Amino acid sequence: MAESSLAPVPRGSAPLPEWIRVRPPRGAAYPDVKGILGELRLGTVCREARCPNLPECWSAGAATLMLLGTDCTRRCTFCAVTTHWPRGAVDRTEPERVAEAVRRWGLRYVVLTQVCRDDLDDGGASVMAETVRRIRTASPSTLVELLVGDLGGREASLRAVLDSAPDVLAHNLETVRSLSAEVRDPRAGYDRSLAVLRAARRLGPEELVTKSSVMLGLGETDPELDAALRDLRDAGVDLLTLGQYLRPSSSHRPVHRYVTPEEFGRWEARAGTLGFSATAAGPLVRSSYRAEELYRAARTDRGG
Ligand code: SF4
């Protein structure tokens, strides 16, 4: 997949600036989320990727569910998800279990994401499509955001996913062109990611909202980041999230620098001038952060 929502809580590294704070768990919904996830044997990006917003989101009853298991066939240098080659193994009960979790939570908006499954011929597209359909049946009013990987660049797989009619199709660019090869797994690529987003715009229905995410603090320059944002707009992307890269462990890529909240604010303004319908930018922003709010801004932007 995909995931700057995968940027985690740093461990054993240099002191963090004061603007990066992890909030303690609070709120009544937190145990409910945990209980349902455990009972239905579901994984979340929130936990697998050690997301710093986990307490805040789970307290609000929101979680980003992982599809196709919790192990990824790729190894990106920033990502905390376990790498494993499952040899085509798929749990066919997962779509139903995911739909049941969404139903029990009574979510208005759910974000689903996938681990990359290069061991499957369709990259897992059929399982993701079935999951969206089951959610539609179990919770007809729930809006669905689907964050996909590059599906091996196969347009047929992307088409299969789009046929299930998610409200938002997201795919993360992750970083600028010059850093893509060293930051992401060799099977990923800057141009391939742009092609996925462009194809989603071309193949999807007119009302489809597309979305992407870029991590800051990996060593990118301002002109490179500006070029990445322009490339995303050229690919027809509606929604953007920008967040700080945080190192999961000492064996992951180091943080190049911590970007200040003021700089994030400037990039958010720049994204607005480039024509994104809405942008969430900030040190702890991850790709599913304020997802429903961003989606509604895109709908409003289109007069919907
Ligand atoms: S593709 Fe990369 S970022 Fe996405 S889950 Fe796999 S290792 Fe992590």
C-alpha cells in the first residue's frame, strides 16, 4: 500500500520538538473499538503503524482498518508494518468481519487501507471490492474511503476496486520524486503512483473523490515538494494530507528534520492556491486525519 498514515511514534531517537505531542488515551469509546477489533480479529493501521493519533481517534470511535491481513509484501524504509510473503493466502471471511465492525461502531465514515499483496495476481483488488460491497449492504449510509497501494500498476485491478464504488479513492505519493527510490520499496515508484491517481480519475465515476498524502521531513527541498503538489494536482487529485515523518525505530530511515507548524500552515495555503479542494497539514497529520471533513469539503467544492 501506501501509507503516510503509517508514520509512527518515534522510539529511542533524538528529543522531539515541543509541537509533537502524543495525547494520552481518553474517552469512553476507546475500549469499545479495542474490544470489537479483538473479537473480530481485525488489524488497524493505527496500531500496526504505531500512529501518534491513535488515542485521539479511538476515543472518538474512529479507526482505520487494514485489509488483506496485517503483513505487507513490501519493505518501505519509513514503515513499521511487518514484511512477509504469505504465498497467496487470503482469509475470505475478512470482508464480512470488517463490515460487521463498521456496523457495530455505527460509523458515518470509514477508512479502509490495504497492505501491499504482490503475492496475489490482482494485488488484493477482489477482496477490497468485496469488503466495500459488504459494508454497503450492512451499513448503507456509511461513507467509504479506500486507500490502496499501486496494485502492481494493473489497471484491471484498479477498475475492479472502483467498480465497488468507494466514495474516496486514495493512494499515497509518500514523498518527492528525488527521494522516492530510497524511501519506498523498489516495487513502488513516483510515476507509478501518479499513474494510479490519474487512472482513478479517468476510470472512476465523476463523483469519485481522489486523495493523496506526502510526508515531510525526509530530506525534501521546498521546490521538490512544490513540484510534487503540482504533479498531484495535474493528476486530478482533490484532497491532500501533509504530515511529519516520524521514525518507527532505529532500524528505519532517520528523520532529516522536524518541520514547524508554521511551515505546515504555509504548505496548506499553497495547496489551496494550487486548487486542492481541501488539505490537512500538520506535524501529526496522517492520511486518514479528519477524513470525513476533507471529503465533505470536496463535495461542497463540486457543488454536491
Ligand atoms: S507498501 Fe510500504 S508503506 Fe505500505 S504497508 Fe507496505 S511497507 Fe508499509
